Amino acid sequence: MQSMQPRSRVLILEDEPIIALDVEGILTDAGFELAGTLATCASAMEWLKANQGDVALLDVDLQDGSCELVAQRLHDMGIPFVVFSGSEPTESAIDPVFLKGTWLGKPATSVKIVAAVTKALSSRFLQEPSADPVQHTAF
């Protein structure tokens, strides 16, 4: 039986094709919809002019450099993001904008990738005011 709720859309920003394909498979198998997979900051900024995902998974460095402007744009748009990087968040070269997202070090298991994206996505829904005045309680 298929759910009547729309699947959450994930934007993937990854410049390594093998990693991008792996992450796409992991997330689609977990029930997410792919909003897109992009390998450059320029293409991500262009995409974000006319599109929006529910959550993004991004590497710090893409083909055309560090994507702090993309991370800032995502943050400004209210799109939570997971930084999926081989770098450490404590490195002095890491722009503080990346710390506004969830940090997940490479390599990571599929379980950790799905958990990080789910956690980031849930933070978005916690921040958005509900149009439904009824409080929902998990059982």
C-alpha cells in the first residue's frame, strides 16, 4: 500500500560520481524523492533560483570550489542541510555557515546517511508553524 503523503525531496550536491550514485540509491531506497544531483556550486545556485527541495545533502567542496554560498542560500531559504564531507567541522578552513547544518563525515553507512537526512528534515518541520491547530502526538 502506497502512502498518500508526498515523499520528501532531497537535493544532493556531490562532485564524485560514484558517491553521488551511491547516495542517490540509498536515499531512494529509503523512500526519499530526488530533487536533483548537482556537481558544481554554480549549477546549485542556478537550480535554487527556480527550485526547492525539502532537505539537501552537500559536500563542502564541489567541482568549482567550496560551496559556502550554496550552504548560506539553503539556510536563507529555510532548507535544512547535511554536510557530507571528508573534512572535520573543527578544521579552521571550514566556513562557519556549514555548522548551521548537520555534519556527517565520509565515509558513512547507509543507515547513518538516512538518519542524518531524516534528522535534518525533522528540524525543518519543527521550525515551520503548523497550519493545523490540532496537536499530533506520536504513540
